[in-house]
Amino acid sequence: MLAVCSIFAFGVASEIKFGRDILPILSDNCFHCHGPDASTREADLRLDHPDFRSQVSSSDALMIELQSPQDSELIYRITTDDEIDAMPPPDYPHQLTAAEKDLIAKWIEEGAKWENHWAYEPVTDPERSKDEVKAERDLIDLLIEEKATAEGLTLAEPTSDAIWARRAALSLTGLPPQNDALKTLQANGRESYIDHLLSSPSFGEHQAWAWMEAARYADTHGYQKDNLRSMWLWRDWVINAFNSNMPFDQFTTEQLAGDLFQSPSESQLIATGFQRNHRINGEAGAIPEEFLVETVVDRVDTYSTIWLGLTASCSRCHDHKYDPLTQKEFFELSAFFNNIDETGVGGIGLTEAPDLEVTLPGYEEARSRALQSLTQAETALATAAGNLTPEREKWIRKMKERIDSSSLILSSAPSELSTDAGKKPFKVLDDQSIEIQGSVPLQETHYLSYIFPVSPSLPLSSIRLSALPLEVGGKTVLAKSFGGNFLLSTIELLVDGKKIELEASPSSQDRAGFEASLATNDDLLDGWSPPEGVVEADADFALAESINLKPGSSVQVVLHYQSREEQQIIARPRVRFQFQSIDGSEPLELTSNLFAHLVENDKEALKKQFLELSPSLAQERKTRDTAAGDSRSVEARYTAKTMVMREREGEERGTFILDRGLYDKPTDQVFPSVPAYLTTDESKVARKGFELNRLDLAKWTTAPDNPLAARVTVNRFWQQLFGTGIVKTPEDFGVQGARPTNQPLLDHLAVSFIESGWDVKGLLRRIVLTDAFSRSSVRAPEQIEADPYNLYLSSYPRRRLSAAAIRDQALMIGGLLDSTLGGPSVRPWQPPGLWEAVAGINSNTAFYEPGPYAERSRRSLYTLWKRSVPPPSLSLFDASERSVCSVGEPRTNTPMQALVTLNDPTFVSASVALARKFSDRANAVEELWLHTFNEVIPAEALELLTKIHLKALEKYQDNQDLAYSRINPKNGVIAWVPVNSEITRCAALVEVCEILLNLDQNLSIH
């Protein structure tokens, strides 16, 4: 039998706490078979519930004999050598250590007092007497010092003002301090300096980066196609919310349920885009019912991670193995998010319903200016046309003569475009072609309907189908397919419902094996496709027997796209009808509308047609068309769509427990509710019998009696400022998560945060002004040995900057950073070929084209984020992939990162710009160091960098071509042609600048 006294040999003389000392042991080793999950529980023994202590075993022994470990069945089971009775079984991968067995025995000896897991207990502020909390010391510092002292640690000395200023700026804004920051700090004090940082627009941008990673924000839908999406309005909402210091409870409520307010504002609707940041599957075989479930599960997982620190998705298939969350409660949570109007699949267009179209600031002014310009241009055109009356009359007579004697080719836009699924939207262009709009399915049949109110007396002899170029994603294509080409399986012509046989004429644009003639047979797997690289394709299809159309005849051209390849559908088709005269004269080509106006002698309509066709009015039309284009572009430039939450109208969508989490295995229906173990008796009673929605969930989330939301939130803010949270597993506050290194501190911060009205800036300001934040990061050997991971903060924890901060800092130091706030995502430089390497079939993100130079120096949070290929320079510095919620802050230091900072054109450009700024300075090296680090250069660093600089000068003086290439980075963020005298000096200083930007001192917060 275990000797109980050995507990003291283990070194624990204080009272054993079940939640702190015993529960983690049972969770790691016993809960799989004796925990919350009923499906795997054995012997009807549940060690996560206090009743087990009085439970009688199969041998009639009490599991726990109070004050008598040697008589307790639990102790017998964990210490016996009997392979049958031993627990855990000898072959189980997790086994208790001798020290853990001692702890359990000691706990029983002390009375086996029960405690819930610490995180599920109500949040209470640690009690402190007024004498203990002196006015000049913050309780945060007292709690940290108390813990460090208990661990035998000596606190580090304060760091310098320069290091503190840089530490604070990078922690709060993600950018280094301005050059005069140190003087401002010393003149006005630290509080004023922090207030300045918190009022900077950069504060909201920096906070938004972490929130975007948690909210899995991206600019593409994900999955195979990974098409572009529009959600940047939500990102801008987040930036503005942080900059305006929106209370965090309001920040929470608007994102979870802004649409459920009585009269929600546009801003509150945009906020709900938080829940629409999930991936959307546009693959051919995607099953709507399945992915409807997946999106809801994703929302539950994201919500639970961010606000509850709960690994809720573990309960999708069964009761949680470690935490008291049942499968039923998981689906009760999912019921909050399951009643919006979405299909479960999509991901083709920029948004999927429900969505919201927003008019951007400046629209009315821009529209007014554009309309004024258009009105002036139209007036000038009409005036010029009025001066050409004789010319117009002559033109009309000539046109009438020709239509009576010539063959005709009539261009006509369809009156309707439909598919087997219904009508399809399209836009009629000036040349009578149509731009097909809406989603592009894998295969489809297009029915183009034409009405000829006035029919030529000549017989219809052939039709010409044209595929005209369309600009899509910066590329000119004939189809919105992967290769930009189309394949027409079959073309049919119906006149008044009767099918007319067609014969294809040979064409120079036929591709071998895909001739136009193959589009007139009944085989849907072959057809017409032009050669690769053709920018416009035409095919003529003659009627086997000419036919005279009657006035009012209905003509339908049917285009079947049923190839094995996906989305090979003509994006901008045009159909022209040829009516052949007996003498075979040269045909006159005009629109069907103009033909009708000429036959009917509609003088007003002919005036308008003359205005559009007369060569004498070409310049006035050009001016008018430019103004009209500007007017149309205003609509595009000043409107944007974004996805939002919106409850379904009518009957609610039912939510069911899914057997093993499978979408097609529904069992019992459930209704919205929150986990029982996280609610007080009062809150349960108050909600009993009431229907709940997301607004109720949001209010409960930030209610004072919720034990998790405030703890989890302040822990992430602490992680932002110190690198590691007080709980180092920010995603898991459950039994399997890490225990807080200083629970009194965590609870004090949580209570203070609630009492402050969820004041985010106030919380960060208070922490940054503590002694703990201002300590030196230099650690003595004995400190490292006693506390290797600096969990107790005896010194400030040195750590790598985030991916965004590393890139943004380089741009700012180089003087290149564009501080424009908000707006659509941009495309900085990235290595070519990455998108193409993993491009989904027919994706509109198959090819990557960097944006203009002006866009390449925006802050990193504005970088266009493709889920399947995240921005490589940011990914290499541990940025999240954004497929799922991510709240941790992993930091690595790898050779690949050095390749980025030394070779990526963005970083090289920053070095060149920095060198150019200082190349004419006598003390360039010293001034560069001061500019970069806000402090005087140490003598040793000055000596070393000066040697490097002089050696580089010699190298470039002997090789001007090399020097010139050194200061003109290809694909960078600047385009600069230097004066010859600058080349050598600047190139040599570039090498010094690159070293400075790559020092650990620059890439880390220290």
C-alpha cells in the first residue's frame, strides 16, 4: 500500500486543491473511460462528478474513504499490481506517476474536498486590504511580484526609455515609434505617450489583425475553386470599432446579433459579417445539406473558441471527453446559428446570400459630378447632330434604298436569356453582344430568344455566332473557365417552335478535332472550340433550307454547353442573322432595331440612330461615351457588397442532434440553449420556457455571471502584450487546457474589465503602464534556470514580432508605408506562379498579378488573402491560414524567414529607400541606427557596420552596373532612377540597411 507520508517527499506541504492538483491528473489519465462522455464510460463511474466519492465499487468498497486513503477503492485501483484490477489498465498509454498517486492519496487524507474546474467557477476579484494596495502601485504589479517572489525569482530592473517606447509602440500599433518619439516621451511622460499611441488610427489596424485571424477573415471562399469574395467592409468595421474604443460587450453583440436589433443600422448589419467569414464550397459535387451543417459547426467552433475558450467541436459526434459539454448542448448552441437564408454551397460570386449592398462615402458628390459631365456631353452631341439635318436626311434615304436591294446581316440582342433552371441575367452592350452575368455553373444550356417585330422580305439563310473578348480578373478571355476558352457542344435554331437544321461552314478559326461542324450533331461531348490564344471567334451556321420570317416570328438560338471540362461557356456571345438576296449582293450590316425603324420610317428613332452612327459626330460621341463610362464607374467604385446574417422568413429551420455528427443522420430535435454548466440557477430559471436567439446568446456571453468571456478576452490581450497569455492555451480554458500561471491576476483583470464597461483601450493602457511591462528583457542565468519560459514575468519576455508587424515595420522605417486607412484588399508583390500551382479549375484566382506600386506598400492587413495560397512572406512568419479560427500567436525563427527579409522585393525596397535617404550623410551609419532603433549606436556595432560599409563602397566603385542593379529591386514597391553620383554611395549603404532590418533587435520586441 502507498505510503501516504510520501506526499511530503514530493514537496507539497500546502493544502491539496482538487481543481488545481487532482482534476488535471484524472483528466489526462482517466476521463476517456470515466469522464463526461457516456458513450465510452465504463463501470458507470464518472470521475468528473462529485458523486463518485460516495460511490460503491463492485467489491462493495467506497471509492473514497474520507481521511483514509488506504481503505479507498480509488487508491487500491491506482496502486495495485493486479493486472485485472489496476487502473488505468497496464496497456493503457497514459499511466499515473508515483508523484501523482501521492497527490491523490494526500487529497483523500485531507478530506477529498471537491472543486469545479477553475475556469467554470464565477469570476471574483482577489481580496485585498486597503493597506496592501497602495495608491502608487497597481494591483497588477503586486500580484505579479507576489507570484514571482513565491517562486524564488528576483525582478529585473526597468529598461531604458528608448526600448520601452519601441516596445509600447509595436505592442499597441504594430509599428515602431516615430523618430521624435523619445523626445516626446521624455518631455510629456509615459501616460501622454501611450494616449498618443491609443489615439492613432494604426491602433485599430493592429488590433484588427489579431481579430481577423480569430474570425478566419479571407478574401476568397476557400475549397477547390477558392474564388474571390468581398468582405472588406467587415474588416473596416473592425478597425473603426477598435479605434473608436467600442465597448467589448457591444463589439461582441453587434457581431453576433447586429441584425436582430429592432432597427439595425447599416454598420450593425456589416458587423454580423463576422459569422460569414467561413469557407464556402463551390465544387461540383458539394452537397448543400452537408455544407450547411459545416458552416454552422464552424460558427459554433469560432464562437466557442473566441468567447468561451471552449473546444466545442469535440462534442459534435459525442459528449465531450474532458469537459462537461454534451453532444445535445453542442447542437443547442448550433441552433442559434442555423436559421439564416443560406444554401450551404456557392462560392462563385463575390458574395453569397444573405448579403448587403453598401454605398460608400463620397458617392453622392462623385455621382453629381459625373452626371453633370454626362449632361454637358449629351447636350453638345445633340446640338452638333441638330446642325446636320441635311446629312441625316441623305443618310436615311440611302439606308432605305439599300435595305430594299441588299442582303442583310441583322445584329440583335436577345429579349430573354433562360436556362433549364430559369431566367439568367445579362447586360446588352453597344455592339448587340451580351455579357452574361450571375454565377457560372459547370455545364448549362442557354436559350436566347429573339423577336422580329418587322421581318425582312428576304429569307433567313444563316446565323453567325461570335464569342467576343471579356476582361475577367485582369485577363482577356472568351469564357470564365480555367483556360479562358469555351466548348460549344451543340447549337440549335428554332423558329416559331420548329427546329431548323443547321450546317456549319468551314472556318479558319476551327481547331483540329473541335471544328464548328461538330456543334451541329447530337453528340454533347464534342463540339466547337477555337484554337488557344484566339481573342475573338466566329462560326457561321447555314440553314439547310432558307426560311422567310413572318412579322412577330419567335426565333430561339439554343446553345448547349455539356463538355467534360467545367464552365466552358461563352461569356460574351453575339448572334447575327443573315438574310440573303437572290443576286447575292454585298450584305448591309445593321441592328435589327435600326432595320425596323427604317421600314416603319420612325423619324425620332432614326434621329437617335443617326446620332449614334454618323462619322461626323464621332468626336462628340467619344466625349459622351467617356462621360457615360465615368458615370457608370461611379456606381461600381462607390458601392460594395458584403455578406451578413439575416434570419429566414417564415418557418424556422429545425436543428437536430446528428448521429456521429453526420449531416444526413438527424435524430432528436433541439432548440437554442447555452451549456448548463456555465449558467447559474438564476439564469436557468429566467430563461426557462422562452425562445432564445443570437441576441440572447450575445447578452449571455458578456453577462457578469458568465465565468469565461471576460477571462478569455483579457487573456488574449495579455498575450498580445507579453507574448504568452496568463493561460498559455488561449483556445482551451477547459480541463485539458493549461492552468493560469497567476489566477488571481487573471480574475482581477477580468473583473476590472467588466466593471470598466469593457473598456479595451483602458485595459491596454493600464497594463502597458505597469512595472511589469517596463522591465528589462535581460535575464540572469539563475532566472532562466528557475523559470525557463519566464511564466512568472520576473523580466519582460523577449519575442518575435508578428508577421504583419515585421513587414509593416520595414516599410515604415524605409519611409514607404502607405497609411491609407481601409478600403478593398490590395495585391503586393509575391513570387510568380504560386496561385497557378494550386489553381482550382475555373477559379478566378488562378493567376496573380501584383497591383500598382501605390498598393504594394499598404499595411499587411490589407493584403489580399487567398486561403489555398496565403501571402507567402506572411505565412513564413507564422500568420494563420485563415481557414479556421486561430487565437494563438506561434512564433518561429527559421532560415526561410531570413530569405524573405533579405530577398523579398518589399524588404529590399525598404532598404533601398532607407539608404537613399541617408546616403549623403557624413555619419550615415550612426544616423541609420538612431533612425531604426531610436537610440545611439553602441561602439562595437558602429565599428563593425562601418567596416562593412567601406568594403561595400570599394566593391561598387569598381562595378557600376552591379551598383545600379542593387538599388533598383525588380518588382519592388518603388520605381526610382537615381542620379549617377548617388549610385555607388546608395548601393553600399543598402547592405548596411539590410543588416539593420534583419537584426534580431529589429525583428523582435525586447
